[in-house]
Amino acid sequence: MLRCPTSLPPRLPARHLIRPLFLLLPLVALLLAAAPSARAIDTSADYAWMEDFETGAVLLDKNGRAPMPPSSMSKLMTLYMLFEQLKEGSLSLDDSFRVSENAWRKGGAASGGSTMFLEPNTSARVEDLVRGIIIQSGNDACIVVAENLAGSEAAFAQLMTRRAHELGLTDSTFVNATGLPEPDHLTTARDLARLTRHLISDFPQFYPIFAETEFTYNGIRQYNRNPLLYGYSAADGLKTGHTSVAGYGLTASAKSADRRLIMVLNGLDSAESRSQESARLLDWGFRSFANYHLFQAGETVTQVPVWLGQAEAVPVMIEPKVTVTLPRSAWNDTVVKAVYGGPAAAPVAAGQEIATLVIEAPDLAPVHYPLVAAEPVARLGFLGRMAAAAEHLLMGRLQ
């Protein structure tokens, strides 16, 4: 079938007229395909992933799908499991969990890891445990949560893995609740970014805790290890990680004006490089890219001709809101067009896909959105069809 490009009427708002708009053949794709090319900037991190929260566009990908030890960043999955229980009402922040000898021994100060200094054979409020995990990165708090929710840390880790896969974290396997080194305890930077997206979207009532900088428990004040919270004003979470096996890592999110970025780094060689590199990369992400809002949900884009219909054309609309993340340098060379393969044959049903919106920008994969009929168009009656056919034949001969 031949493509039939046709100029759209100039009634669209100026923000849409990036280039003359044309109409194309139907194709279907997701906005995520608009992700810029991976690794547009270099980084000293062994693993790096950055994406735009609204559009899902990937701004940076360095070994983002490669398995890696997550260290304490895997505590984000422990928190997700706990938050789900709180959200559904089976738990309350005022409930208390018993602190076992095992949790105290494996996760307490004597173990040499991070701790919130829980005492064995006591009880701790769930709200305190949440802050103990987020702010103090308490291994003891994670084990207490695991034992009280699943009976044992091993059983809880199995639940973590199963739930992670349900959430789309298909490259993650959890062996414990803390992130302490285990050969099979692995995830990816992309999976941690996906988990971050879920934490922000699914639990807005708990997410602000990730921005808190200090917490005192058992008379001991400790400070959040996230370096961005102390010098990067846009940052509001999430979790650091460090082991001798994994190096220094950070799962972070920052919001500037109306844009939020999610970033995961791992394999850095020092806490100082983690602090400097995370701020540098976020600066680059906010500075080099922008979100462009092209169409509102349900907005009419253009008219498509109709063959043998009671109306000569039908308005077509975009169903979802269309926002794309693009390099600022690419905006002036971005082309927005729509494509169809000739007039739509009547009858046309409201909601029927009859064209495709295509967004093209330099060095980016084209993005395609279906365009659907905004209203129905009935077919002409027999006499009307005969008249239209005769007119078509006559016009063809005259040409």
C-alpha cells in the first residue's frame, strides 16, 4: 500500500509544530522507545543507570543490565515488602516486632556492619524499624523485619525474589534481607531503578522518610549515609550501599522543577567518588535533557479522509498524554508527523485505530502512537456509494 503524506491544518498549537506534520502507516510502539542512546556521558562507576521518572526514557546505561552485588541497596526490596503490609493494613506503624538473638548477633554492632543498635529479646516499633533501615541502614532491623514477616530470613528472601519478579525485576535474586555478600545475591542497576519507581509511585506516604537526614534510637544518633541529602538540593532519596565486593553504590532520586530523575550507581572506589559522581551525573541529566509535552490525553491531532462515508473526514485523537524526553540539542530537529495508508474506509467506529503519530529526533529511535477516530462515521447508502464511485471514475478520466 502506498503511503499518502498530507499536510495537517495549521490549527494545532505552536508547541506541536516542530516540523510540518504529515500522516503515515499504522505502527505501534511505546514511549520508552524514545530513550536516548546509552552512555552519552562517561562515568567511573562500574554500573550506571539513569532514567526520567515521567517518561521512562533512559538517559544513561553503563552495564545497567549486568548482574551485580547490590550491598545495602537491596534493603529497598526489604522496605518494599514491609510497605506493602503497611499499605494493605495487615500491619501498623505502631505494631512491635520481637528482636531475636539471631538478629542481634548477625546484624548488631558486634557483626561489624551497619546497625540501629537493637537489643536482643526486646521489641521495636515498626515505625522505628523503617527509619532504622532507611536512615541507619540497620542490618539488625532488616533481619527483625524478615523474621517477623516470614519466620526466617531465608524464607523472607524467597518472598522478596518472587515479589521482585512480579514487579518486573526479573534479573534480581535475593538471598538475604540485608545485602550482605552472598554469591547468588544479585540484581542490576536497571532493576534497582524499577524498584525505585515502584517505591515512589506505590508508597507516597512513606517516600518522604528517605529524605530524613538523622534518626536517634536507643540513645544513639545516626545520620543518613546518602551524600546527596546534604549538598544537592533536588535530592530526596534513596539508599547507599557498600561492601568490599560491590564497592560504593547509590540508588538516588532527585526532583528539579517538574522533572524527576532516577539514578543507580555501583562499583565506585570510595565514598568521596560516590558523592562527587552522583552529583555530577544528576547535573548532566537535568542540564542536557528536557521533557516536551506534545499532546494532552484525548487531544485531536488532525483529520483523516473517509472513503464512502457520510462525512468526508474524521478527526483522529491521541488517547494517552504524549510527553517525550529529548536532548535539548535535538529539539529543533525533532519531527512530529502522523501516518495513514489512504482514506479510512467507512464505516469508521469511534476509537478505531486509523493512523499513527510518529515522533523522530536525531540519534533516537522513532516513537509511534496509535491515533484513533474521535467519532463514528457511518457508511453512505447505496445511492450515495454509487454517486461517489461515479465521481471517482469521472475525476480519474479527467486527470
